[in-house]
Amino acid sequence: MIHADLHLHTTYSDGTLTPAQLVRKCAEGGLRVIAVTDHDSTEGVAEAQQAALAFPGLRVIPGIELSTDVPGSEIHVLGYFIDLADAALQQTLESFRRGREERGLLMVERLAELGVAVSWERVRELSDGGAIGRPHIAQAMVEAGYVQYPKDAFDQYLGRNGLAYVERPKLSPADAVRILRDNGALPVMAHPTYSVSKTGMGEVESLADTLSALKSAGLVGMEVYYKDYTPDQVSRLKALADSLGLVPCGGSDYHASGNPDEPEPGDVGPPIESVQALDELHAGQKPPATDTGP
């Protein structure tokens, strides 16, 4: 039985469940350890931890997911054991969220030029005050009847090769790792075989070289157990993680998005030994200096 899911999203980014709703779902599903990993936001963590008090058997690790660019693709970096009180990190995240909003507006304008009229006001409503992302635009397109499922919007319009795609401010994987290590968090590469649609899961070029370089920068783990990985992919990625000395992590990447066959929390995840390995690494770190402001 799977007891850990270390990749989950809430309404504070592009998920559709509140942190409290997500925690209840995870607890009722028998999970013992989860990580809330919203995009560019830690705002849902405290609410999730508070909600978890009603479920003594469930632990919430404070996390985040940062998106970075490499030539022709993206690499996402998860951070675990985030220091929520780090003012410098929160200022950085606020600037990332502003960039997401500006990019989202440009994509809505580009969709309009293509005859796909979705309301920016509705996109903002769907974000419910959280970090605005492409999934909110995709959901608005579903509501307006332009596509059947959010993934269809990505395949045709919003993905990297989509008709309405707009680049966002660049962040390198090494920068993301540095930001997280400066905070005292543990950086882990998300879904290392990545494709924009997340269905074919095409390989990131020179994955072993990329992981080795990021390990030198401070990466401690990589996702091995991921929502639509085949047993063969899991086997190959586990061998790669072992060879590089990286903790094999994973999770469902749950958004409650409405896409068909979306895995539920707890359908996929790492063994509890991976959580223990992360705990040991975190306990062995020197606490970061926290900037509490003037």
C-alpha cells in the first residue's frame, strides 16, 4: 500500500481543491505523509497543516514546485521542508506569480486573436486568488466549449508548441536549486522524463548529465514514482537515482483537473523509506539564516 504522496496541488496554484479539502481526501485515502507543492506559492501550506490536525495519522511536509527552462523543454524542481518565514523567498515567489499573471493575460489575448474568446475575469475567478497558471485558462476554455478536457487545451493551444503559447520569464534549473537551498529546503527534480502534454513523457535530453550537474548544485532527489510512468520507466529511473545517490521520490501530481484517468492521491508515490531519507537529509542541514525584515 502507498503511504506517501509528495506532489499535490491546491487552489493556491492550479489545483481545484482547497488545502483543507485535499488534506481530508488524502487522510480518508489512508495516506500518512503528503507534500503540498503549489506552483510558485507556499500560501496553502499553513492551511493544510492546520487541517491535518484533525487527522493525527497524517503529516504535511511544506513544499513548492518551481518551473524552469532548458533548451526546447522545461524542468520542474520540487522543494521540500520550505521555511515559510523566509522573507527573501516570499519576495522572489511574488515576482514569479506576477510574471505568471502577465503571461496569462498575453495568452488570453493571443487566444482571442485565434477566435477563442475566453474571459480574463473568468480566468482570475478560477484562480481564486492563487497563482494564475495555464490550467486556469484551460478550464475557462472547457467552460466556454472550445475543448472537451483541459489537456486538449494544452495539446492544441497552451503547450510549448501550442498556437497561443507565450514564454515566461526564464529561470534555470540551477537557479531553482540555489533558491531552494538558500531557503534550507531540499530540491528534487519533478517528473524527469517530461513532455508538455505529460502523456507520452518524452525524455529530457542527457538526463543523467543534467541530474549530475544539478546534484553538484544541491539537488538531493528525483521523482521516480510518477502518475503515468510505466513500470519500465520506474525501473530505469530508480536505477538512475540509485547510481547518482539521489532519493527516489514521487507522487500523483494531483490537481483534481477533470482530465480523464487522472490519478488520485495515493495511487502512486514513493516508499516510506524515501520520506525517511528526506527527513535525515533535512535534519542534517544547518538551519538557514531567516530574513525577517526590518
